[in-house]
Amino acid sequence: MGLGLRCGSRKRAVGKSYSAEKKLELQIEKLVYGGDGLARLPADEHGSGKAVFVPFVLGGERVEASLIEQKKGFARARLERVIEPSSSRMVPACRYFGRCGGCNYQHTSYASQLEIKLAILKESLRRMAKVEVEEIEVHGSPAWNYRNRARLKVRSSPEFTIGYFQFNSHELLAVEECPISSPLINRAIKKVWEMGNAEGVEEIEFFANGDDTELLVELYGEDGGRFAEALREGLPEVRGVALFPSGSQKKAGLLPGSHGSQTAALTYKTGQASYRVSAGAFFQVNRYLTDELVTIVTGGCSGATALDLYAGVGLFSSVLSREFEQVIAVEASPISFEDLRYNAAANVKAVRSMSEQYLKNVSGKLQPDLVVVDPPRSGLGDSVVHSLVNLGAPRVSYVSCDPATLSRDLAGLLKAGYRIERAHLVDLFPQTYHLESVVHLVR
């Protein structure tokens, strides 16, 4: 699953805070999922030191940090200075790093980032799924300009500003460039700044096509019509603009309104297929690894029937249709479903349904050779895992964007008799703590 770029959107709950912040020297044990480093507070009369989480550090470093929040079982601290740096520490390439909450790992080399993510994935599988997976194939990405989608906040007063939330807050940070976003998206950001006004718009999302030559724009606000026209005139790469009411979310299935004569959609071409992607539909965000991800998920599979759950616009089913007699693609979002139907080959049956409900409806009636699941961050959940087990497919390919929910779901599948045949870490999100993984299961 891919993510819209919402820098700094993780606003932590406030626990006991310190009016006079206490500075400590801490030894960083390792990095954990979420981007923070794990250290231990000094032991006291209450027992051994509890966990403390510190951002922008690296494993093995000795740092000075200010304790800013205490919870019952853990604490949080702010990095003040690095006393003994890691050998992989480097100067961040982005001038906003550390203030913008979008990236977590720019202070270390890309090779180090992959090692960190691999260790986190293995530990999550070991701790939660109770399985040791020694061999996980790692698929790296170009480290910069990889994102085909970015969503920015807009403020018109007291002065015009576009940008992302600051780290760990809802304060807006003005941003003039984003080095992990595509060159076209960066040109679009520059153009909006030059326009100097976005009346009626609260958020802008840019989505670039596969070769970074065309742009789809989503506007969130009360009235962005005039801004839409001005943007289309000033940026010829814009192929469609969609207007969403303020505060609306794609996951709610709200259909946007198009603005102008052209349809609010892009044709996204990859090396393996071509997809219509409408405003509000989900598509993977890494413009370099789309084909590799599809090959990892679908390669070497063939048979009579494949079931593609959480199918989106048909990223996997469009390729599966060439090796299976029939593909059933299930998608709940009305926007993505319309694209799925449009993109579907003749032997692909598109079904609009929640995956949980669909599996209940076909229990005892369907015997697929392969099931592909690409759930949201929340994972499958017990009900879908139970239904998958009852379905009895000999092969399951699980695409995950969260190692914790992946591990939870794998625990149920492994207990029911599945085993892990192969596992992959696909780094769709360089510079951030997010990681994509693919696990092939057989029984």
C-alpha cells in the first residue's frame, strides 16, 4: 500500500511532560518501526530503566537528549546532540529534514536504511509471528525523486503558504521543494508558490504518471475553481483537476467533481501494463519499483483461478490475467472499482465488495489456485484470516505496508498450516521508516 505524503501527521498523545526538561546521556540500542531509536532510562528505585524513544538517531550512538514525555511503560525524548556518532551518519540532503515530519532516515546512508528496515522486519516476524525468516530478498530503490504522489497543506492567511506539517505537530512548515518527490511534482510546487494564491483550497495533492510527464491534481477545500483554472494555464502538464469538499477522505469513497473538459484521470503506463487511475483512486507511490513489485507478487504463478483481494485499480490482476484462465478482483472503493472495471481484461471479473464480505459469500463455492492480498495498513484481521484458511488456496501472496499487522496475520495463517516459501522487502519509501514487504505462503 501506498501512502499520500503527510509530513509530520503523527501527533503523539501528551502524557506527563516536564516543565524543566531533563537532559540525559543515552545509549541507542537500535531503531524501531516508526523511525525512533530505542534507549533505556537509568534504573531507579522503581526498577530497571524503561524504554525511551528518540528520533533522528542511529543504533550504537551515544547521545544527549531531553526527556519531554513520560508514560507508564515508556518515555520520549528530543535529541540535543550526538556525542558518539555512528559511522553511517551523514549530512541530510534536504534542508527541511528534522523539522518536516515526512522523512526519518536522511541522516544515514541508503545502504544503512535498508539494513535498518530488514532488521525491523525480521524482528517483527520473530516476535509476533514466532517465525525466523533468515532469507529475505531486499529490493532497493533510487533514493531520491521516487514519489509519484504528494499532498501538501495550503494556508492563505496571514500569508500564503504551502507545505507539510512540522515533525510531531500540526504546525505548518513552508516547503518550496521535496527531494523525495518526482521532478514534475517539484515543478508543480514551485508553480503554486509563483502563483501566490490558492483561494478556497486547503490541501493540494499531485499525482504524476509513470514517465513523469503528466499530472493529476486533487484539490481539497470549499471552492478551488479559479485556482484550478489558473494552475492548468500555468502548468501545461496538468491533465485533470478534481475538486473534493474540505476534509473529505478518499477512503470514504466520495466521488470528486472534475474541473474543465478533460477527465480527472491519468493513464499510468508501466513496463508490464497500462492503467487508468482516477482522482481519488489508490496507486503505488514509487515510480521506479512498480514493475518489480508486480513481478515479485505475480511472477511464476499460473493456473485456473486467481483471486485478487483489495485489488485497487487492478495493479496485479491486469498481469495475473495473462497466466490464469480467470481472475476475480475484489475492491470496495467506488472510485478504484470503476478504474478496475475499465482496466480489466476480458477474463477478469471485477467485484465491488469488502473483502471480508466477499469471502463469506463464496465460502465453499470457490477454489482459487492463488490468492493475492494487498490490505491497508490495518492488515487482514482475524475474520479475513479465518476465511482465507477456510478457502484453502494452495498459494497466498501477502503484500504488506506494516510489519506489525503482517506479523499478526501471518501468525494465524502459519498456525493453520501455511508455511513461508519466500519473503521480500521492497523499499517503496526511501528516507522514511515505512517499508513494503511481500510474503509468499504455500500449504
